[in-house]
Amino acid sequence: MTNKTIDIVTLGCSKNLVDTERLMARLKSLGYRCTHDAEVPRGQIAVINTCGFIGDAKEESINTILQFAERKNEGKLQRLYVMGCLAERYRKELEEEIAEVDRWFGKFDYLDLIEELKIQNYKLTIDTDTCCAPRVLTTPKHYAYLKISEGCNRMCSYCAIPLITGRHTSVPMETLISEAEWMTRQGVKELNVIAQDLSSYGLDLYHEKRLPELVNRLADIEGLQRIRLHYAYPTDFPYGILDVMRKRENVCRYLDIALQHATDHMLTLMRRHITRADQDRLLDTIRERVPGVCLRTTLLVGHPGETEDDFRELCDWIREQQFDRLGAFAYSEEEGTYAAKHYRDDVPEEVKQARVEEIMAIQQEISAKKMAERVGTVMPVIIDRKEGDYYIGRTEFDSPEVDCEVLIQANQDEKVKSERIAIGEIYDIMIDKAEEFDLYGSLWKRK
């Protein structure tokens, strides 16, 4: 094969992205050129890393596969491979439906693609006995993701993740520290720690929750300026992480914790193993022990059994809690889940969507107020990129791609030259103006 370019497309979450980066490193070490999410695919081989979490994600994955299948039918592609969550869950069905795919790989056997390509003399560039396998970082050089575990034991009624990824499995702490050290040597300054369930980290390996110890050790790594936590679970929350967050300057005062609902009725139906009062106490404790913390959460509406009273109470709770960041999703029935087996999907689709829109309208008002409070303050901002006349950056309270951004005018006056702004560096920015989900600022001029 003369064309040694492999086009790789990643769909879904940042956890999938980490898998893609690991595959790309192995392919690159063997002389392949990998393009990631290329606007114009050019390779004779394509790999699609799919998402199978909810209906919209599955549809996007199928449509992407079909687009590349068409390229193969047109003679523009020699081999097409599919990996990831969708393939893990529906491999047999998909093999029968889409014949253009040469082979399907799941969440855990995707590295068998190396053997499939019949690559000889394959070896890693880093000793895997002492460090996690190398990755090709597809994110901007200054930030990356660290996946500390895979899977989930929680078995919430609506969620297919345990069916796809299996039981919660932690990555050994020493492996994670070595991987984080390797990434900082590549120039990474901001580490986003991710998992389906951060709260359970370490239980399977060490028989106790070890997230606080892991993050504390990550914070010791020289050059690592920001550590941010994504996807904690409220039940059996590891409270020790709050002390680490408060005491360590490079651990962001940011916590992504999916709460899903606010009424005892719905939390019971969802099999969340927590009550409204428990959730409220947890939120109060987090805010008390980490002053100024930014809380991000996700909510699920339209779950079987959700009444209008449930929804109204949820809306009131959102107004009461004043979350900094919030996303809302409509329930979609996933085969094999507890809800699909035991409940009737009794909330009409139009009602689900109307509820999502109402929640996001409430959150827009909350966000506008919170953003306005930032005007006149000076905030450290890491610069991600330059677009047109603006540098685009984020505060410690904002995760890449999902949260708010800070826009800084590039053509500043003579006293503060725009050349001083460099991608990947952190600057003190005076916040001059706020919108619902974005801030505008300028380099702070010290007197």
C-alpha cells in the first residue's frame, strides 16, 4: 500500500478521544501518517471511533460510518474499520447490516487493529512496564485528558454505560502518574481528569477510594498548572477530594458531578441511591469546604414516571441551587437497561423536548447573572487559540469545548502589545463585558 495515511474520526466523549490517541501513537511509530477528524479524508484506510451512549450519538455514529462506506463503494477507500462504544454494543447486528466495514472492534480490543493491518516488527516507543502507552495528543499542546478508570458499577435505570464498558476498573496510580509526567514533558499544562465515575477510583484495586491521593500526587508534578475533575458520582462521594481542591493551587475549584434530578420520586425510579436531602447536603458541603467552587451538573428529563409536579420541583431546585454550569438531556430508551425492561416510556417526545428547553432557559438566566458578576474582576485565563480579532481562552472554571470562554481583543493599544499573548500561556485578564455564556476581557495593565 503506497498511501500510508490513515484517517481517524472520533465521535462522542473525551474518553473515546484518549483511546484514539493511544491507537494513533502505535500507528505513527510504525510509519503511518494519521489524520484526526480531517475535513477532507485522503487516506486509503479509515477508522471510526464510535459513541453508543444515547439515540442521537448512535445516529451520528451510523451516519458517519455510512459516509465512509460510500467512499469505499466509490473506490476512494480500501479499508474501513469501526471501533468504540457502538461497535462494542451492537457488533453482531452491525456486521450484518453494513458489509463495507472490514472489521469491527469494541472498547477493549481495538489495538487488535495492528494485527489486522498485518504490521510487522511492531513495538512501543515507551516501556509499558513503567509508563502508560504513548499517545498522539490531538488536543492543543497545552491541555489533555487523563482517563483514570473505565466502566461503572452504579446501574442507574436509564444508563447503558455498564452494558458497554462493563464494571468499573481503575488504572493503577503509578501508571497514571507516569502518563501525566509524560504529558507534561510534551508541554501539557492543564490536565482534565476523566472517568465514567471518578468517585469510585481505587475501590477495585486498593479496596478504598483513592481519588484524593491521586489528585494530590498529580498536583506535585512540576509544570502542571491546572487539574480539573470530570464526572464524579454523588453517592459515596469521596469528601477528601474537597480538601485537596481547597489546598492545592493547581487543582481547579471545579467539579463536574451529574445529579440527574431533584425529587425523591424520580431519584428512586432512576435508581440513583440518593435522596434530595442527601444531594442538598452534599452540595452545601462542597460549597462550604471549597469557597468559590464552580459546579457543573447534568440533568435528565422525561424519564418514565416523571410527572409535571416532578418537573416543576426540578425547575424550582435549579433556581435554588444556582449551578454555574448545567446541561439537560431528554430521556431516550436504551435496550437492555433497567428502565427499558421495567418501565413504560410514558412521557411524550414533545414534552421531553419542551422540558429540556425550559430548563436551559432557566439556566441561561442564571448564567447571565453569574457572568455579569465577573465584570470588573481580574481572572487568570489560559489562551487556547486565536480566531479573527480575538484570542480565545478559559478561566479555571471552564473546561475545554463544553464551558464558557473569554474573548480578548488582539489589537490592543501600544502599552499592551498583542504579541505578548501566546497560545497555551496563562494571563491575568480584566473582565470588561459579559454575555450569557461568554466573557470579554483585556490584558490587565498593572500600574
